[in-house]
Amino acid sequence: MRSKENGEVDKTLSLNTGKFGTEHFAFRAALVLAMLVLCAISVWPMQAEAFNQEGGLIETGSAAALLVAGIAALVRYRGISRLYIGVVLLLLAERELEADIYAVDSVPYFILHGMDVLLDMTIVRVILAVIVLGGVFWHGVPNGWRALKERAPFLLVFFLAGMCAVVAQGLEEVSSALGDQMTTIMATRLFVLEETLEMFFSIGILAAVLIGWPKSKPDGTSDEQIPNSDMR
């Protein structure tokens, strides 16, 4: 029975195989647009700064993308071994927004502050650690390796999104280390680049989740009908 299910999953994965999807126009257009945005904010960092403040358009967009990705992952990738996908994305969304930027008597402050208090509890952290680490070793690693062999398009998008996060973290470290030696314009440039790359990370993660959404097959059925289908 298990071998039959695995065969169905492999068949599902094969629907997305190829050259990681790099031949698609949408993929190339997204890369070009991202590069144009990065070039524009590098040339006009002071103008772009207005969109990169705490609670601003960029940060709110990042949080919204991660929130939608987390909810979509909980709906799409069900099961205890895949619960970590949605949990991690929702935690990242919560991290993007600070409760202090909202009025104390506002609903956003109440929700975010409550989440901060909840996440500070040791028992909650232990439970989350078990869910995330267990899911990564039980589901993430083996399925990531299989996706690599299958050249699944979502994997390339996920990798590029991760690289955006790494570069953004690197820019933050450079800005912290050389802050006193940089001009105001250079410091602002690094800041807006960092925030924009974090937004690209969030959008990329959302795209990776949606690319793995159930696809309709020629016979009219959906991948959701496969009981143990994994994230592609």
C-alpha cells in the first residue's frame, strides 16, 4: 500500500519537473522586475526610505505575504509531519510586525502583544521546537532531496528567496559594523536594500507555497485527492 502511495506522489512530482521552471516567462520577468526595483532604490534611497519605515508599506507587505503563505501552507500541507511549514511562516509573519508601533488600545497591538507574551512562554517554545525540528527531519530533508532530484520549480524559488534573506542579513551586519563610518545616504541605501530584500524573501516564500498548490490533472481530478502527497 505504501509503495503505491509513493508511486502516486512521484507521479505528482513529475508534473512539475524540468529545468526548475526557469524557461517560463513569468520567472524571468519576476527576476528582471526585482533587479529594476533594487537598482531604483539604490539610486534614490532617500525617496525609497519613506516606504521602509516600521509599519510602513514594505514591512506590512512582507508580513502580509508571510501570513498568507502560512495560512495557505496549513490548508494545503496537512498532517503533523508537515505542520512545521505553516507554523514557521506564521512565526516569521509575527516577527515582521512590532506591537510598539501601534496604539496601546488598538486591536493590532492587543494581538501582537498577546503573541509576544505567548511566545515567551517556555512550554510554547518547546512545543514549537518539537514541531519544527521534527518536521524538518521527518519531512523537510527527505522531500527537499527528492524535489532537488525532480528539479521541482518551487525549490528554485525557495532557494532564491532564502538567498534574499541571507543577503539582507549580511547588509544589516555591514551597516551595524560600519555605521559610524558611512554617510547618511549610504546608511539609508543599505537600510532600504535590506528591507526590500526581506520583502522579496516573503514574496518568494509565498510563491513557493502557491507553486506547490494542487494542480488539476487531465482527468479532472486534483492532487489533493492523493492522501499522502508531499510539498513539491
